[in-house]
Amino acid sequence: MQGELWGTRARDWAEVQEGMARPLFGSVLRRAEMGSGARVLDVGCGAGLFCVLAAARGALVAGIDASAAFIAIAKARVPRGDFRLGEMEVLPYTDKTFDVVTSFNSLQFAAAPVKALREAWRVAKPGAAVVSAIWDKPELSEATVLLTALRPLLPAPPPGAPGPFALSQDGTLEALFDQAGLTLRSVEEIKCPFEYPDLETALRGFLSSGPAVKAIQTSGEARVREVLTTAIASFRLSSGGYRLDNSFRILFSTA
């Protein structure tokens, strides 16, 4: 289900929204060992931008995602990468393969997050870095205003349904890491602004996300665009662009 939603506007995501995560990518690239020849797996790789950056450092990259459209873009970006369609709870790799295993804003959408983390542990070499980045608490990010505005346009979620902030409360993800057998080393908070030159670009970026696609399917694109245009108005800059300041957390652990 998530693969279908996020893949609907994959090109818009790749060209507009994915780059907003560069501060997260940069932090992990600095902290983890990703030199020449390092084997790196990105779980929920999206359109592959993190793999592009890791490959530029000489890493041997692999990525898995539930969206066929994302995998196609990632393959085009990194032809030598090993990109596969699949689920994060059942990774199609042998034990103890990777020096670094990452997930950026994907673990909260897993049907079984502990199982996904155990799979990351399984395919990581002993002592390898296992890293996960998620949204910080919703009140610390201005993008929450837009996500909240979408709620009336979405169908009522079933109990326990995943969402952007499913693992964001203090201690939640840390407890899952412990259950999965991972040794937590550090937690880092990263500021990650969403910046757009104009309204149309901002809408193109937000409309490419899974929740927005679901809202469009439920309430129609015209209504979703109207609601988001109103919600983002207070973040307009004098230049005519838009900026929303957001906070994310990166958990660094070892297998």
C-alpha cells in the first residue's frame, strides 16, 4: 500500500522533496564509515538520493523500497547500485553483508518495525552501523501544520496505523532498537528546513508525499491544493518563497 501511494508522484518527490533531507544524509555520511568499498544498504531508499551521495564517496550501494517507481529512478541515478523492490521486514540479502544499514523516514511506515530492525541487524556485519532517521515530535516541526490540515481530507485510519510521527515520541524508537538487539550509541537532532522558491513548487513537493496522495484519492486534488495553499500561507517569505523549519532525530547503533 505504501509503495503505491509514494510511487504515484515519484518524479515530483525526486525532483522537489527528496532533497530536503540532505541535512540528514550529510550527518550520516559524516558519522558512518562510508569510504571506498564500503557496502551500504538504504532501507526504504526512495528515489535513491542518499545512495547517490554514498556512491560518490566510493561506497558500494544497495537500496530496497516498496515503490517500483522509486526503484526505477534510483537505478537510473546509480546504474551500478543494487536496487530491489521489496519490504523492509523481509530483506532479500544474506546475513552479515553490509558495513552500514540506513533508513530515512521509512521505519515509521513499517507494518512491524521491530521485525524490520531485526532484518537490518541480520544483514549488517558484526559491529556495523545501523542508522535510522525519523521525524522529531510533531510540535517541533512546522510541516506538521500542513500534515494536520490534510487530516479532514483523509479516511479515518485504522487503530495502530502507521504515519509520519508514529515513532516520534521520546523513547519509542529507542525501545524498538533495544527489542531488536541493537546497541544504541547516540541520538542526534537535526534541523531540516523545507525551502521552496514559490507556491507551485511547494505544492508539487507536498503533493508527492504518501499522505497527500491518499488525500487526493479521497477528496480530490483541487480540494487538497486549496487546503495546502491556505495552510502554507503563513510561511511565505518576503521573496515570495516559503520556508518551514523542521526537526528530525537520527539514532546511531551497532549490530
